[in-house]
Amino acid sequence: MSQDRTAVRERAEAVLRRLAGDHARLREDQWRAIEALVVDRRRVLCVQRTGWGKSAVYFVATALLREGNRHGPTVIVSPLLALMRNQVESAARAGIRARTINSANLDEWDEITAEIHAGAVDVLLISPERLNNPDFRDGVLPKLAATTGLLVVDEAHCVSDWGHDFRPDYRRLRTFLANLPERTPVLATTATANARVTQDVAEQLGDALVLRGTLDRESLRLGVLDLPSPAHRLAWLADHLDRLPGSGIVYTLTVAAATETADFLRGRGWSVASYTGQAEDADRRAAEQDLLDNKIKALVATSALGMGFDKPDLGFVVHLGAPPSPIAYYQQVGRAGRAVEHAEVLLLPGVEDAAIWRYFASLAFPPEEQVRAVLAALDTERPISTQALEPVVDLRRARLELMLKVLDVDGAVRRV
């Protein structure tokens, strides 16, 4: 290793110790990623298991790039505000100044933009949905692309077609990438990408260093228990919850099942909370915090609690019903056993699981004739609101908005 690279590694190790404690040392692939970003100014794709330390890579790289304000701020595109809150707190421990731009702080956008131009922001975290906001897309994004010192794409599998039904706005990152100054380093990270998705994301990054590690998680003990009915599964869970270590997550496939399971367990004397996409944001935050503080035995959740929740000492994950894919399953069980030697993972599948998957798949995107009806209803000269469009095309708001978002990403319509 050259003298310059040795010095960079020593500074990187020092930042990591501020971030994670005096015991912390960079893994070899963490250093390879940091070296490629900071020294070689390359694009890097990290496909590494949950808990490997992907966030350490971009925080350390940010600290090194920002020394003396030599480079602009790091922009992190991350899918959940819950993850953003955790990351802002982590960054502060390493002396990194982080801000977020999101729908909850519209009145701070001008102030944050001014701080960025003044060099007072090291990390800006945004959700992919910001890329579709007209004010952000047309007013903030062009200036941001010109000054970005490092772009981080978290949960990068969503850039590939595997994730379009989950986060269509991720596809806008292609435009962001194209507008970055030459030799701006880019880091894409994910724990859940198969070989096809890895190749797809790497091709979209262009000339990327791919660092792919093992998916093995030695702390997890996986098991499957076949029981004849939902009632049997609920009864078994209530009778055996005390045998599961610490506190954990019970995943269900539907909102109704999450509510029913939480009510049943509370009726049996267990301290649990429910977490679904239909709950108020304040209630979801409170439920997350209760689990983080070990005030409850379990959080009964749908897939709304996925990427972004980080509890290192989570002791178990139970699935009442199988997730629709191995990737979804791996991602959810990856919440457990990050900082404990042993965690229990148990799957209780049901014969009804496949029917539930098919139902949700049927709702994912409207059929072609409805898409054409929406396009026909849109005037090329005068914009129309989603609310006004809804009764004209006979589509519920959520499905209509998803369709418009995908059509917008593909250039067929434009949100104004």
C-alpha cells in the first residue's frame, strides 16, 4: 500500500472509532470500498448482509472527503424516514453534520439549502420520493447534483426492476447520476440482491467495483413449524412467546392479521404493539421506540416495518405466514441477531399464503385498459388534479397515484 493510501486508512480507522467505539476496526471490504470512493473516486456497489456495516462505509468516506470542506456534501437517498432518524443520530457521534429534506420539514428547505451552500452540511438525507416533488426536482436537485461530493444509494436493489412496484422513484436516480460532475464517487448498498439484480444495478452505475459478501448470519437459528390453521398458530405463539429470547417482531401478511394477532396476544396477557402502514405516523414511532426500549415483548407488524428499523439486540423474528419471496424473508429476518450471539427465527406458514400473495400482486398495477383511460383523460395543455381525475377513470386514489408515478418516471406524464 502506498504511503498516501496508508495515511488515508489511518484517518479512516480514526473516524470509525469515533463512530463505533475504540474497539472498532474496518473490515477489509469496508476499507476497499472507502479506498475506491475517497482515493480513486470510483463507483462502488456493496452487496453485504444486514449488520455488516454499510453505513460505516459512507460515514467514514464522508468524513474523509469533507476534510477542510474540499468536497461538497454527501447525498444519501434512503427509503424510510425511520432509517434517516437513526442515521442522523449515528452521524452526530462521528462529528458529521446531517440534515434531511422531507415532506415534514417543508418550511426548512430554504434554510437547509443555504446551509449546504455555506458548507455547513456534511450529509443530506432524502427519500426517493423527493425526486418526484416538483419544487425539489426543479429547484433544489439541479444545484445539489452540481455540488454533491458523494452520492449514496441505500437499498439499491430498488434501482433494478425488482423494486419498481415498491419504490418507482428510485428509477429517477438514473437522471441524477447522469448530471453528477465527472469523477463524483457513488456508493450503492443493499443486503438483498440476487445475481441478476446485482448485475443490473452495477450496469446502471457504470464501471462499478462490486463487493459482494456472504449472506450467512451465524447468530440466527432458523426453523419452520407447520400447524393446521391460523387459530393453531395464534395459540402456539401465545403459549411459547415466553421461550423466545428478549424482544422481537412478529410479522403478518395483512393489516387485519396484525391487528387480530396483537389483540389476541394482549388478551393473553402479553405486552405487544401493532405496526401497519395504516397506523398514524406518531403511533408507529411510539411502537418502534417501545420495542427499542424493550418495553414490549413483541411488535406485531406487516411489511411496513422493513427497511429502516435497526435494533441490534433484537432476539427473535416470527412469521405468521410466509413472505412472498426469499428476498423479502431474508430482509425481514435480518432485523434479528445483529449484536447478540443467538437469535431465533421461526416461520409458521399457512395454506392461505399463496392466495394472499396473488391478491396483493393483482393490486400492484392496473390493467392496460385502465392505464389507457387515464392517459386519454389527461389534457396535453391543462393539468388536472388527482382528485378530479379519480372519478373520471374509476380508480381508487392509491392505485391511481401509483400508476401516475410509474407513468411519470417513464416520461408518459409529468407531475406539476
